[in-house]
Amino acid sequence: MDLDLVKKEVQKLLAQDNTGYGFEHVSRVYDMAVALSKKEKADVETVFLAALLHDVDDV
């Protein structure tokens, strides 16, 4: 899976968000999720996708 493409598409989708749950929020969630996934030895790709997509349905 092209994770960079997913990240770019989510960024475009959330670019116009003014609710406080835009891409900056998603980036913070992503950074924390990736750090935790490494510590917990979780599947980083699954965590990456979950963090990036967790607010997409709110758009």
C-alpha cells in the first residue's frame, strides 16, 4: 500500500476543515500512534492508517 499517497489524500480532504480536527490534529494523533505502536510492537502500517483515517468520516 502506498502510505504516502494515503497521507496526501487525507491532507487534501482535511485542508478546508475548520473544526479543529483538520490535518494538524491528524498529524499529532499519527505521531503519537506511531510512537506507541513501536513501543508496543504493533503493526505500524495498521496504526498509520487508523491514525490518518480516524476523522475522515467527519468531513
